[in-house]
Amino acid sequence: MTPETKKTLLALVSEYGDSLNRVAAEKDLMKVMAQRANIECAVPEAAFKRVALAYWKDAAQQECEALSELLAVFESVK
């Protein structure tokens, strides 16, 4: 490996580490938001995450349809 290649590799490793730090910080922020939804709005964290993800994917209607199908199955086995 040439000195220039080593320099490039070290820069890439450093940049990758910085990216991992940003990802970890975003995950921590998302966890705090889910906790706030639970504490401040009485919405369970799992439900908040599911709704937020559906909203982000612009798939709320599909999620509602899937939940309706699931509810129908539960009601049929009661």
C-alpha cells in the first residue's frame, strides 16, 4: 500500500466512524421521541414508532388496511 493509499484509507475510516456517530445520535433522538410520545401523549412507544414509520413511508392507508384485516381475523377466532 502506498503512502497516498494509506492516507486515503485512514481518511475513509475516520469518515466512516463519524458517520456511525451520527447514526447512533439519530437513533438516540428517535428513542427519546418515542419515550416522549409515551409520557406526554399516552401513546405506547411501539405504536408511536409504527405510526411514525407509516407516516414517513406515506403508507398510512396500507397500514390501516393491514390492521383491519388482522382485526377481522382476531374477531373471527374469539
